[in-house]
Amino acid sequence: MTDFIFGILESIGFTHPVHPAMVHLPMGLIMGGFAFVAAAVFLKQQELFKTAHYCSVLALIGIPPTVFLGYLDWQYRFEGEWLTSIQIKIGLAVVMTILLAVIVKLDGRSGESPYRQIVLHGLTLLTAIGMGYTGGELVF
């Protein structure tokens, strides 16, 4: 299946890995969610918590296609080799997905602790940074 998909992409001139094109959606939204929570806490602007919540929801929605494209690239470019970097990325992806699910579940509640939100968003951001670093090491 991967050879067929990449064959079509290469026939139209797209020879780049497909995962990086999609990975910016959840990663950027995780960064944005953290920025909005931090701004909400420090500026005492409650409506910014809602914006952070929507960033987290969309980031969570973006994870399945990002993981699928990562799987395709791994199979095609690395022939499914079980590299340490791949294992780290899979572990961090699981942690990040769980953290985002917790954020989405808790952020919708009224009276949720703003400091708990900033800690959860911060942990998710650190996980995303770890994934980005590991991906960069894997490719470059």
C-alpha cells in the first residue's frame, strides 16, 4: 500500500516525506494552547482559556492523520525498522495523546484550576518538543 501511495505522489513530483506536512497541525496547536493558557493566567483573561481549549480539541483531532502519515513514512523510508528513535516517538505520541485527552476533558469544566491547566499544557508542550527533537534527529 505504501509503495502505491508514494508512487502516486512521486509521479506528480512530490518526493518529500508526508508526515512533516501534517505534523505542524497538532504541534502548532499544542504550542498555541500553552500560549493561550499562559496568557489567560498572567493577564487574568478567562476567555483565553476557551481559546486554549479549542486549540487542544483541534490538536487531538489532528493526531490520528498525523500518526497515520508517520506510519506511512516509517514503512516507506525506513522499511519499518524498529529504531530507537521510532520507539521514543511512539511512546511520546501515546503520552501526548493521553495528555491532550485529559486537557480536553478537564478544560471544559467550569471552575477548573488555571494552574492545573498550565501544568498540563506545559507537559504536553514538553512532550511535543521531545517528539520534534527526536523526529529531527531521525531525519537529519
